[in-house]
Amino acid sequence: MVNRPKIKKKKLLLISILSLVLVIGAIVSTYALTMANTVKVTSEVVNIRNGPGLAYDITTQSRKNDRLKVLDEENEWYKVSLPSGETGWVASWLVENETVSAASNSKGKIISTLANVRSKDDINSSVIDTLNKNREVTVISSQNGWTQVTYGKVTGWIKSDFIEVAGASTEDSAALQKLTIREENTNIRDAADVNGKLLETAQPGTTYDIIGSKDSWYEVKTAAGSKGYVANWVVSVNENTAAAKPTVSSLSEATIVLDPGHGSNDTGAIGVDGTYEKEIALKTAAAIKAQLETTGAKVIMTRSNDDYVTLGKRAEISNDNAADAFISVHYDSTEEANTASGTSTYYYNDNAKDFASRINAQLKVGMPLENHGEKYGDFQVLRENASPSILLELGYINNSFDEQTIDNDAYRQKVANAVTNGLTNYFAN
Ligand SMILES: [Zn+2]
């Protein structure tokens, strides 16, 4: 059971920072093994991880239009070198391979009589082609006096002195991304943290230039011209990115945050036979976790013991881990015992409607309790959550029939199976 606020706040519109981008075409070919490939970030912000998969920790982030040098490739992930010199792994579907999609790159023209095209940005690397004066190529990037170019099926490096690049440099021409404030009295702080000093407040419709990102926060230039931070779940970066699409295509790639309700002095509802909601919520979440982990999904619990965790912290754990889905687990109760029975699924944000429906569809079948469908619910753990998030009420703890039905391993396993099947469908569609 959850206390519902009496006054409904204006609904938060949330964005998903990452938009799903399809990689078009395949990697070219002739010199694929020797060339220094570059990829360009096509999502607003992408996570750089310490291994080739979503289960690996996020070490840093990269922004739209950043060019990353590819060092290795594994399981549709690229190992890349960042402009800062750090290396890490990025999902191939969030970047664009420069060798196959050069539409946004600058054109260049050879200005020396002859120019060697080399496999690397190194005078000692092999010559893979030679170009004549006035030959036009597409410029991918420049570094250390070398320019990476592509033409036909060839990608290679030319001494920057031998080539004239048309227009502004590809690195400088990218316009700053802007974000738009969606929530009234949005706080702009001096640190990427809700405890950061308040610099100014902004109203819906106000726009800011994005100059960076940290955790779940955007770094922006304040009206006064200083550096500030705004939480990414109260802003919109681009109307087109405010979609509800999952960023992963299978449960095995997903990070799921499970949130057993209540804990410690907050017992939650208490049953007719003395069952504590906080205890069975934790047992149920543990059963769901075990079942989800058999699929390869990464599961994070907001509490694994009888701990007190604030509602704000629970949402923050979801945001900080960029969860692909968040599920809060509760058991319901009424003021008067034995007056209600059954299960319900709640969502708050638009990006969770489909998710709620997929999970609830599984709670309708083969379960011992009646299902009351998916509904809108104004809960803090959902309201402050940028991830698709739902809250499950899995039976009335102060109904004698429900209480007997829900407090056993068989019921918890049924719930675990239903949630796993619902998530599988959600990510596959
Ligand atoms: Zn509860």
C-alpha cells in the first residue's frame, strides 16, 4: 500500500535521453582490417561502459556528434578511444559508422600534386592509395596533423597539409544542443546532485544550451552565464526523443531496478494474521530478481535487507543506473479488513503505459487473484523516475483470502514468472 498525495502535481513530461538508432548498412570492406575507423555519436548522450554489454558499469558519457576512434569490436559493441584519451565500450546502435554514412561530413580537396593515403595517422604506416591534385574526398576527422578521409570503399589518412577542407571544421560546426524546461520552478544547481546549491529556478519553455552531462544531469550555461546543472528527468532535449521506446531489444541486455516497498520502521500494511507488507514485498522482489537473472538481465534492488530507504532515493537509484525498467513491489490494504481483493498495476509517466500493459497482461493469466488492470497512480517513486516505471499491488494483505494466497513461495514464483514474461514481451516489441 502506498499513501497517495492529496494534491496532484502537474504531470512531469519525461524524456528518454537515448533514442534508439538503427545502424544502417554494413562496415566497409576492403581495408576494414587496417583502417582506423571512426564512429559518430547519434544519440543525445550515450553511456561509455567498461565492457561490451549493458551489464558493464558506466565509466563516462559521450555527447551527440562526438567522434570516437574505434579500437575493437565485439558483440555489436565498439571499443572506442574518447577525445579525452580514455577508452571504453559503446553500443554500436547508438553511433553511426563514419565509413558508411558520411552525409554530414565536410568535403575535402587534395591540394598537393600527389597525396598518399595511409592506413593510420602515422608516416610509417602502409600506403593504401595515392590521390591526384583536385581529387575530392569526404573528411571524417583530423588529429595530430593528419586528416582521416573516405571515398569509394577506401578510408585512410592523409597529411593535413595536402588537403583543403571546405567550410568550417567538422569538429567546430556542430551546433550546441538545447534543452527545454518542462516542469514549473525547475532548479538549476551548482552540482549534479539534488543537494547542490541552487543557482536559479526556471519555468516551462525556458531553453538552455547543453554543455555537458554528468550522471542523470545536464550541464548548462545559466542565465547569469555560469555553469549549472539540471536533472535530465525534468527537461526535454528534443521533441523527437520523447519516445517511450526501450533502448534495449531484449531482457538479457536490460538493467532492471526492483523496489521492495517500505522497510525498517515503515512496515507498510499489516495483515489480518499479522503479515508485514515490508517482509513479503522483499521476498517477492527477491524471487523476481532470481528469475530475471536467469535471463542474463542485470538486476538492482533498492533494498535487499530490512532497511529504510526514502522514496526519493528509490527513484534516484533508478535514474542513476539509467534503468531500462523500474518495478516497485507492494501489497495493498483497505481501512476495513476483508473489503477488497486482487492485484493492480500502476504507472504515472506516459513512457510507462506500454510497459504497465505488458506486465499486467501477464498478471491476468494463471494467477489466483482477480486482476484490476493497469491504472494511473501518482506515486513519488514513479513521478520522479525517468525510467519506464510501474508499481505493483499484488494482493490485499488485510483480506484473509488474499493474505493466505500471497504469503508463500508458490505465489511469489508465479509473480516472478509473470513479471519475467511481461518484461520479455516489452523489450521484444
Ligand atoms: Zn505498500
